[in-house]
Amino acid sequence: MYRNLKFGIVIAALVAIVSISAFLYLTRGVAAPTESVQASAQELTSDVSTNQTVYRISQDESTVSYTIEEVLNGVDTTVVGTTTEVAGDILVNTSDLSQSEIGEIRINARTFATDEDRRDNAVARFVLQSESDANEYIIFQPTSISALPDTAAVGDELALQVTGDLTIAGVTQSVTFDVTASLTSADQLVGHAEFTVALTDFNLTIPDVPFVASVEETVLLQLDFVANAVDASAITS
């Protein structure tokens, strides 16, 4: 009986070692970005004969975040992952806002960071599948803007909706972001955009990991951006 107990303890220890080793291997660091997010982004052009201005999202001043609820070690926990690796252009025509345009927005899915590196690696590798070059970026391609007034001036705050195609881990869905934006000066546009992502809509699955009992099925995706005016002479087609 003692031999059987001792043998059982050894087996349990081996299983634990293998499980821990597998966990450490699967949550190892992910590949670095293949290029700067700005280099990958579409750039818009403006017409100097009109009141058009192109504003380019600044990586130094902008943040994308996701927020999700989980039960970690038996405790309800709010997890927030952030990255500054976001790029995109916004063309604004202040005299006729209907002629304004939002270019493709790109976010590097390999770069979200929370308070736990191994969680970040698991999210990047298994949830967002971003180690595949095809899935390195979360991409939002706007198709329409609604609730715009006719004109806008410096200091005006606008509330609008931006609809477009959101691609995450190779799956594309039409979504609508709620957006607030304001021209703080002729040279700077600031704003906030958010949308609640249903994981099942994008075939996203959360891997089973130690200590995590459950994870919510929705994620709040938010962009807080500062976009600075681009020299028209440098971008005019």
C-alpha cells in the first residue's frame, strides 16, 4: 500500500511538472511586430484648394484598449490590455463635413499588454492568432459616417457613429463604433471610439489556463486618439 501511495505521488508530481512546462511553453513570448504600424497603414490625400485637412493618428499620444471580465483565482477581475500600436488617417472638411473621410485603422494585435506577460502572450497567440502574419493586425475599414452636422469649427465636440468592416483573427464583421471627436485646434483632432465585441461573432475562443475559472463572452474595444494635421504639400495627390 505504501508503495502504491508513493508511486501515485510520483505520477502526480510528473503530471504537474508536464502541465506546468506545457503552460510555460504555450505562453512564451510572441513574435515581434514585422514593421511599424504606421508603415503598414493606408495614408489619405487632401486637396489644397478646399478646406480639407488630413489628421494622422499619433502613436505617442493614442491608446487602444480592450476590457474583459474574468474570474482569476476565485476573484472577479477586470482585465485591461493596452497598446499604442495604432495608425490611421482622418480627412476633415470643416466647411462640408459630408466630404470628410476616415481611412483604414490598423492595430498591431501582437502588442496588447496587461499586468501579466503570460496572459498577453496567450491572448496574442491563441485568441487573436496574431503570430500568423495574416492576423498581425486588427483592421477597421470604415464604410460610412452618420450623425454628422453640416459644418464644424475649432472647439466643437461631435457625437457620431462610424460603421465599417472590422477584421479580427481573419474574421470580418460589419460593426458600428460610437465616436466623440473634437478639433482642439486647426492642427489637432482628438476623440474616443468604442464598440463591444462579442467573441463568438469573430470565432474567438479563450484557452483553458490555470487559475482562470471563467471569462466574459464580450470585450469592450476602445480607441482614445490624438491625430495631428499633416503638411498638405507633403501628401497632396
